[in-house]
Amino acid sequence: MTLGGVFPRIAAIVALPALLVACEQNPNWQNDAALRIGALRPNAGEIRARQTAQLAGGEERLLVESTQVLQDLGFTIEESAPQIGVLAGSKDRDAVEAGQVAVQVAATIALALVGVRYQPVWDTDQVIRATLTTQPLGPRDSGLRVSFERIVTNNQGLSRVEDLTEGEYSTGFFGKVRSGLASGG
């Protein structure tokens, strides 16, 4: 038996008592985990405020300008429902980063030298999604909310979703929409 075959067994034997102790300390751990998964983020209000802007113009005009901005940014419009003020689009991008690949290859080689088999993992593809909603705020103004997320797939075919909640995403988008509205769209 090689070291690579022994290591996972030793790790499992060592980890088992720790898992049993953790379960004993909190016998309700499954319910606690379920509540955390569905819980509202502590900063949800702050994120929503960053993703929302009040703009002059009707909802339909905002959706038309938003569609043009998304297309200018390389998004393909996947869903458009102007009667309810919803717009969604996405774009595919390469997610390979040379540094991430280099670290994984180096780890594979280093571990192979000591007899441990390691499967390198790095990001390969990503889909960036944008979702917009509008809301009337009076006779002349409308609210526009935009949210971005990316779905990253690795070389093993596994995907993860990351919310892009930093202010620069929505601020940049709103700036382009305002500029288009000012120039007559």
C-alpha cells in the first residue's frame, strides 16, 4: 500500500473523534445549519441600497436604456418582461488564472514527490448574470435595482455561485444608464 492510500485512511481515523465530539456538543447542529443557510445576510439592507438607484424617467424607458447598457457590456438579454419591470442577461467569460493553475500544478508535483496523489483544481469558465427590476416612484421617477452574480466552473466540472455585491458593479452600471438617459438613449 502506498502512502497516498494510507493518508486518507489515517485522516479519516483522526477526524472521526473530532466529528463525534462536535455532534455531542451541539445535538441540534442540523437545524442550526439549516437556519443559517436560509438566513438573511446581516448587511442585506446595505447591499440593497447599493444596488438601487432613483432615476428620472418611466420604467419602460429605464428598461430600454438598461438593455442597451447591458448589451454594450457584452451581456445577452435572456429575459425581458417590461410589463412587470424585469430584465435579465448573462455573459460567458474565461475564468482561467495563470497563478491559480501554476499553484495547483506545483502542489501536484510536490505531493507526487512524497508519494501522495493530488488532483489539481482550478477555475475554467464563468457566467456573469445581471438581474434588473424597476418600480414606479411617482409621476416622473422610477427605482432601478440591479444585481450581479457569477457562476464559476472548475476543471472538475463543479460550479459555485458568487454574489457580486461590491459597490463598483452597481455604481458603474447606474452611471452608464444615467449617461444614456441624459443623451437621449
